[in-house]
Amino acid sequence: MEFSHTSVLLNETIENLKIKPDGIYVDGTLGGAGHSSHICERLSATGRLIGIDQDEAAIAAAGKRLEPFQNQVTIIRSNYCDMVPRLAEIGVTGVDGILLDLGVSSYQLDNAERGFTYREDVPLDMRMDQRNEQTAKDIVNTYSEMELYRIIRDYGEDRFAKNIAKHIVQARQKKEIETTGELTEIIRASIPAKVRATGGHPAKRTFQAIRIELNRELDVLEDSIDTMIERLAPGGRLSIITFHSLEDRIVKNRFRTNENPCICPPDFPVCVCGRKSRGRVITRKPILPTDQEMEENPRSKSAKLRVFEKS
């Protein structure tokens, strides 16, 4: 299956990176290089793009797409949480812009073998990096009922989380849950028929929750934002596209703290904590897709872009 992914908020992201022709830019979620190819088009012969992705299929697809820019491009297979040491290995200490697009690629969702889908019956997997040993199957079959409830409630924001967790534990006592189809049927049975008839796919939120937990998506994001801002040159920008309210909250709060890190009581006449601002939030409100983009690419509907500029 060919790697395909429609880049979300493409023009808005490129515009807000304020690309300098001779700058150094990092795409921490390279994917099929949709955003990156447009960055490269704006670079001179001395400009540079470093693309990072943990997915082998994405690396292969991006390499092909970026072939015309091969003299300016370096591709690294890694998770963006290891960006700083990976950049140090190639002698890069400061960059002019960093981009993260936190959505799961259309390729990963549509390629049934990857086990992200609830529309086909395939082995439960959901690993973004297939070098990892743990899979979605391990989570479904080994987490306690309370742990399953927590991740489905928090990461899936599903109001039937308690019932879904209970049904999963009951089902696996009879037989190990091995496929996406088996899990989907268990979830379906946990949700009232009236709700199933009117809502979206009943398994969508639980599958999202398991994927986020397995790939540590929120932990990785929370732990990475400050170090990425540190690596920006003055005037450099960090642009992050989120697709989930918890992701967006993390980005909003980390950006706000980096803009105003002071922890002194508000009635103090001067700051004594010594924490200095690292820059400013460019997007007071997130940038959202246009109606046209949402119509052409329904997966863009929940996307939000936030931008921070280093001082």
C-alpha cells in the first residue's frame, strides 16, 4: 500500500513558520513529507531540513518525495522526543523552526495491517514504531479494569468508559482478545443501542485511547516542548498541530508557561523568582481549518495549530 497522507493546515503552517531561505528547519513528525516538501521549496541551497519520524514506511515515502531536495535534507528514524540528542549527533545545536503534526497519518489508519483500524478485523497492533515490542493487544489483555477505565475515560473521553473496561475484562477471561474486530464487538456491546444509532463509530474513542497510551503520545509531547523551544534560535518558531483536546491543552499550557514563567505572587511589585520569558505565543487562539479544507479532508475537522516564537 502506497503511503498517502493529506497535510492538514498546510498553508497556515508554512506561513507561520516564517521560513528563511538559509535557515535550518526540523519536521519532528515527517510522515509522507507533505509539510516538509513545501518547506524545502522555500529554502536556498544553503538552507537545511531535518526530518524525524519513527515509522519505517513514512521514512521510505518521505525519502522518495524529498529526492529533489536531497542536498538540503537529512532524514532520521527516531521519535521527536529524542530530537535534541539526534540533532547533536549531526552537529546541529540551534534551529530556525520546528514543526509537529500530531495526527495519525492516513496511511497508518487506512493500512489495515497496522492494526489501527476498527473497520476491519486484523491483529491488534497500533504501534507507530514497529521496533517496539508492546502492542495494543498487550494493553487490552493485561491492563487492569481500573487502568483500562482510566485511559478510555481520559484519552478517549468516552462516557461509557467504565462499562467498556468491564466488558473487555469479562471477555478476555473467556478468551484472549486478539483482533480489532473482536475488540470492536466487545465495545459495541458495552454501549446502549440508542447511542450507537446516533453517535459516530462506537469503537472510535476507545481505539484512540489505546493508541495514545501505547505510543505514550501525551507524555512525549509534555516532555518535549520546553527542550524544543530551547533549541530555537532567536525569532525561531515552534508550530504544533494537535487533533485531541488533551494534546491542545498541553501545548497551550506549555506555550503560556514559556511566555510567562514567573511564579511570584501577583501582588509582588517586582519578580524575585528569576524565571525569564523565552518568547511569545503567536496564536492567542488556535488556527483552525477553513470550511473548504474540512469539506475536502474530513480528518482535518479537529485540527488546531498553535505557534510560539523564541525571543
